[in-house]
Amino acid sequence: MSQVCNPDSFCYVCGEFVVRRYRSNITDYISKCYLKCFGFPIANQDENWVPHKVCKNCQLEFGACAKNPGQVFRRFKIPMRWGKPSDHDEDCYFCRTDTSGYTAKTAKYIQYPTNTSSERPVKHPDKQKSSTSAGGPSRSSTRSTDKPVVYTEAKFKALVRKLALSEEKAQLMKSVFAEHNFLAPKFK
Ligand SMILES: [Zn+2]
Ligand SMILES: [Zn+2]
């Protein structure tokens, strides 16, 4: 297969066309981030049918993931998967993507082929931020929907009798209960 297209004008991770000034090499750092984010390594970097570059957006995303353990790669769930094209006419992702005349500003309108030996990234299922709280303890757990215990005067007196509290201790408990809104509204 002779080389007629330039895979390195595309991002290895998202598969998008990248204008020259936003292309970066795949460094050891990027490789490590990639493995950490997706669970499998960058592959086939010794072949000429995969990009050897990453775009700025993916690079920034890796930076965010590296800083915050547990953060997912937000752009998509599964990155671009590269397969060796059988020919340049029908099966080559790079040849079948028309990038001529696009600039950094208009590159987002480029249409990418979906039926080649390479597969486009798979987006996260409907965006829900729940994944970000997976690591930490839930802050809402202490607040249940159960009604707080409320003591009417009769109920309170029964409790005082049950605990055999002195008048002094009963008053103290009453003030503590009042502080925590345990007393019924009409309680004197
Ligand atoms: Zn990218
Ligand atoms: Zn090609």
C-alpha cells in the first residue's frame, strides 16, 4: 500500500482532523494517560496507517483526567479504534475524509466516514454527572426523608418518667430537645 494520505493530520484519540498548529506528538505522558483513561494502550505506533499525533482538545482532557483521579474522559467513552485499511478508495478513513479548505474554525463541520476499517469514538450514554460522585461519600446520606421525632408534652413527660429524671435534668433535656426542634409546636 503506497502512502497517498497523511494520517498524522488526524488525532489518534478522537480521529478528528487537526490543523497543523494544534497537533502534538504522542509523548510517554500521553500514552500513560491514554492507558489510564481507557484501559488499553495506544497501539500500532510503528505503522503508517495510524495517526502519531493528538489534538489539543484530547490533550487538555488527558490533563484534567491526570489531575483528578476518578474523572472520566468526557469527550467520549471509547476512543477512535484504528484498523488497517485494505485500500485508499473505499476503506481509508483518511482518504475518505475531505479536509481540503477547512481551517481551525471550520474543522468542526468536517464529515467523517463511518464505514471504514476504523471505528469512530463511542460517546458516553446520556450525560449524567453521577459518575463524578462515585468516589466520594454521599453528602445527602445523613438527611433522610423520615420525619424527626417530635415530643408532645404528654410524650415528653412519659419519657421523663421512664428515665426517672429529676426536675432539673428534665428541664435540661427539654432545653436540649427544644434546641434540636424535637418538641411539638405547642409544647410549653
Ligand atoms: Zn483528539
Ligand atoms: Zn488513504
